[in-house]
Amino acid sequence: MAARMIVNVTVTLKNGVLDPQGRAIAAALKGLGFDGVADARVGKLIVLDVAEGTSRETIEYMAKQLLANTVIENFRIEMP
Amino acid sequence: MKSAVIVFPGSNCDRDLADAIAKVTGHAPAMIWHRETMLPANLDFIGVPGGFSYGDYLRSGAMAARSPVMQAVIKAAGEGRAVLGICNGFQVLTEAGLLPGALMRNAGLNFVCRQVRLDVANSQSVFTSLYAMGETITIPVAHHDGNYTADAATLDRLEGEGRVAFRYAEPVNGSARDIAGILSEDGNVLGMMPHPERLIEAEQGGTDGRRLFEAAMLALA
């Protein structure tokens, strides 16, 4: 089997896009007594198992084509 | 009117939509499975139904928008054929790039399932010509991700070009500018969260959805 590598793509809501889920989490944390929590934002981590040598451009293309909806989301790629 | 309804794994309003089309137009639509790469020739009308296509994996409508049949739907829309996306169908059309913006989790986080009042904001499209401008109609919604979002420039453009078809006349899901349904630039694609196919006959509790299909039939038959 050809060599593989793991790429992490983190998808988060853009700043300014209301995140009701995050807001509910922040409120719940405050309810648990964590007074210092001002806000929480919820994102997704997508772990890709791809052929070693797959280019960053290809991963970016995957992210724009499917993994993130760039109307409302940003993405960050971490490669080995 | 020659029509088709697209069926994804997880669609659950496809039969309601097919029924509504058949009852109003007298012709049953072709049911097209998501793996098809071609649509029947000379279609006038394509319905993208509600439901939870692909289990809402990744984002509502995201997987369905990239399924094989959607390439054919995008092509048909480009040819000017009428495309109606309802609920999950609206989410699919935004994810496919046929309509701008995105539908996010409802601002209140709750699944909202009830009749809502809508204001008709465009009465000149293929789908809305039998409604009066400013008329208030009642149509049910049933969704978790109906909170319409787009940047301010897109919202201004939609409003300026008369492309907001329906607005919520009451608080429902936090949608930007109370948008419940929008039209494409050419007006042949409509996406809406409320379910007009559920109010076709008096036995369903009202008939406010019926005129949408009658308008399409008048324009396209």
C-alpha cells in the first residue's frame, strides 16, 4: 500500500455569523459556574487519510468544493 | 406540464410533492433517483423535495448538492427550466450554488413544526403569479436549519432585484430580513423553507399552497 498521511481540516463559522449552538454551550458553561466564559463557537474537525504527497492546493480545493460552505464558514488545514 | 421530483436517500416529502403536482396538474411527475446522471427530456418543472437527504451529514443539503443528479438539475436550471426546492430542497439548492446564501441552524435551536404566516413579496414569478403582492398566506414549516444567512450585499441585491419571494410574517427561525423563500437571478429557481405541497386540499387544513403549483402550470403548460 502506498504511503498515507493524515490531514486535519478544521471548519469554523466565520466571525459575525451567529452560532446559536455555541451560544447555548456558553450559557450552559456559565450555568455550571464557569463565570469567565464569554462565548463559545462550535466547529468541525475533519480528519482526512490521503495519499502521501497530496498537495495543499488539492486539500484546499476539497475544502472549498465540499468540506466548508464558504458563505458562512472558514477552514484551516494542518498537514504533516 | 412535464415534471420530475428528485429523490435522495433520506428525502421524506418526495411523495407529498409528487402528489401535489399530480393533483394540481393532472400529470404525475417522474421520480428521479439521486444516482441518475440525466433527467427526462423536455422537463418543464423539477421539484427538489424536503427531508433529511444523506442524514444531513456535514451540513443540511451538502451531500445531496454534490450527488450525480444535481449536475443535471444545475444544467436544466441553466436552460431556464423551473426548479422548486422546498425545505431540504432549498438547502440543497443553496449548497449547489443555484441560489445564494446558506441556511443555518434555527436561531432558537428548536425544530420548528407549525403553520406560519408568510407575506408574499414577489407576485410576478413563475411560482408566485397567482398570489397578490403583500398578501398574507399560511403555510406549514418543519425544519431545524431554516435560518437564512447571506452577507449584507447579497441581501440588498436580493431585495433590490425583487428576488425575495416570501417573508415570514412572524418570528420563526431568525432568518435574515425574515426571508422564507428566494428566487434566482432569472426567476426560474425558487427555494423556500415552508411546505406549499402540504396545503393543496381543504382536507389538509388549507389550500394556500395550491396556487404556487397552479401558477407554475399556467406559466409552463
